[in-house]
Amino acid sequence: MIQATVSNELFQRAQNSIPGGVNSPVRAFQAVGGNPRFMVSAKGPYLYDEDGNQFMDLINSWGPMILGHAAEVVNEAVQKAIPNSLSFGAPTRKEVEIAELIVSMVPGIEKVRMVNSGTEATMSAIRVARGYTGRDKIIKFEGCYHGHGDSFLISAGSGAITLGVPDSPGVTKGTANDTLTAPYNNLEALKTLTAANKGQVAAIILEPVAGNMGLVTPQPGFLQGLRTLCDQEGIVLIFDEVMTGFRLAPGGAQELFGVTPDMTTLGKIIGGGMPVGAYGGKRELMDYVSPAGPVYQAGTLSGNPIAMSAGMAMLTFLKDHPETYTQLDSTAASIVAGMQANMQQLGLSYTINRIGSMFSIFFTNEEVVDFDSAKTSDTALFGRYFNSMLQRGIYLAPSQYEALFLSTAITENLAEQYIQANYESLQEVLKA
Ligand code: HOZ
């Protein structure tokens, strides 16, 4: 049994001064049972907690640590930037350079504005879409999560599902009424919805690969169909690539699927692990943003020099090393093949969805293509599996409704260890 005495004490203590003891709900482990582990450090493929335990990390800060923790290329850039002050609240050369780099890598981005989180990016992107089109409504998909902005907490994924509050109290009826929802991967339902709200929809926003109801990939033709519909109806198509940007390909899911949105939101990885987000898109849309245009959006910490240095180092590395993606894909493919072989041996047929270095196991025998099918998963079983893997030194996302993210620090050898732990954990939870 892995010790958790110090983490347990800290969690207890945290309850007095932090809501629920954590600064982001999913971390509280409520969806899987048990108490969260409090981390001290991480290096390469491993996290180390307050009790001195080592865990192989399959979250990687929900994506950004794609090169493993404390990657030298990023750390060196941060260390070099620190002596020059942590914040100016004035423009810098680095902001120009990272903007140019992002524009050169992401097909749908001609201009980009840096912000501090994915939530800020999505909130700002829909404001621009509304300002540009003069329309109020937006369409999002059930089970997709776009951060905690009011407009998105309707049928939201991630922690909002886990904690049973997909439509959060505190969101006004007016805001909720302006957010329409459709089932993911269902073009017909979307066409009906847009027809019923003709001329009123400013934007359709989606994760081109959904990662917040577990991993759900777009069905063939879905993204292309969205593109056509948006063109026909004058709707701004927004890809939320906070998780998939620079992870599935240098140009994100839009490069992989060959579908270019009007706007893109980015986060996590563009700060190399520091708090950064960005939104960008077509020149004519982005020129609506203040001070070029009338849509207001601002931030003292936006373009922060340390975060820009980390992000620049990360993105430059990814642009210069496309083999990173081949390596990640091959390790993820081995892991998933191993998990499938384990299931065959144990007579199980749970669903595993994977694309590149992101994957999810769903404890259901149904194909998972949308929120409804994701919800057929046995979440109690997932909780037992999670804890069994944790006991074997593997740190998974603490909810069925999240994706896993590999890093290049997870070697084929570690992949073997993972597959073995998966076998033992499946066996253990089946016995229970
Ligand atoms: N919203 C994140 C998962 N989709 C979790 C963030 C966190 O707890 O760090």
C-alpha cells in the first residue's frame, strides 16, 4: 500500500482555507474516491508526492508537458528570462516572435492575441464572434468543455460532469438562453438547430477532438460538415484547441484533419507549462479586437515575459522536431495495443479511444462517439481502476470524463510497465 499520510494531512488542512481543499475541482479525486496526492516535484515521466512516492504521469498537466516534466529546453529559457524582471505590463520583442511562430504553425491563425488561460481565450473568442456578426447566440456541443466562462457551463464536460453540475448555478438565464447545445458528431441535429435559429448564431465552438468527456474523436466528415454549414450560414467556426493545439500535430487538430476554422483558442502548451492562453484567427475577425477594433479585451499579465520565453522554447522545439509526434504516436499505439491484448486475455471488451498521444479507456462495451455514449461508462468501475493503477505507481486523470496525455519521456520500456499495471488493475477490479 502506497503511503499517503502527508498528502492526507495537507488535504485535511486545505479544507479550512481552500474550497473543497483544491484550486481546481477535478483534482479533489471526488470522482474516483480517496484523497488527492500533493505533489512536490516532477522530472521526465515521473511525479513525486509529499510522501516520497513516485508516479508515472499520464496527465502531464493536462497536456503541456509533452516533452516530460522539467524539460531542459524550456527550463533554460525560463532561467534566462528571470533576471530581466517577471513582468513589465508593456510590450516585448518576445510577444512579436511568439505571435509570428504561432501564425507560421497554425493554419487558421493569421493574427493572435495572448491571454493567461484557455478560459480567457474562449470567452474572448466568442465575444469577438458576437461583435463581428452582431448576433448573440452560440452553439456548443454536449460534453465539450471550454473553461469556466458563463456561456460554456451549459451541458459542460470535464469537472462539470464529474461533480454533477453541468449547468452551473450562478449562470444567468439570459446567458444560458444564448447558449444552444447539440450532440457531438451529429451534423443532422446541428443543421436542425441552426435552421431553427437562422440568422441568430454568432459562433459554433467545439473541441475538434473532444477531451473532456473522455477522448472522443470526430467521425469522418463531421468537421468538414461543420465548415460547410458555417460558411453557408455566416457563422464563425471556433476550434478550441486548448488541449489538441501543438499536441496532435504542430498545427493541432486542424492540421491533422485538414479543416481550417475561422478562430482558434489555445492554452496550456503555448506556455510550456506556464499559465498562458491565446486566441487567434482570420485577420478580419482579429482586427475587431481592441485597440485595432471595437471588441474590448485586455490583461496586465498577457504576454508575460517568463511565460512567453517558456512557450517560445516549447513551440520552437516542436516545430524543429516533427519526429516528436511520430514517437508519441508510436508509444501511444503500443500502450493501447497492450491494453487491448490484456482485455482479450481477460475476456473484456471495454472501449478505448485514441488519437496520437491522447487516449481514454471507457468502462462500457458501446462505441463512444458523444456525451450520451460516454455516459454509458461504469464510473464506479473506473474509480476502482484508477485507484488500483495509483497503487501501482501510475497517475491517471482522476475522472472517467478526461483524456490521458503522453509525454516523450514515457519510453517503450515504461509503456511495458504501464501495460503490466493495466493488466493487474483490470484483474483486481474484476475480482472486487
Ligand atoms: N479542467 C481540467 C481538465 N479538463 C482540469 C484542470 C486541473 O484540475 O488542473
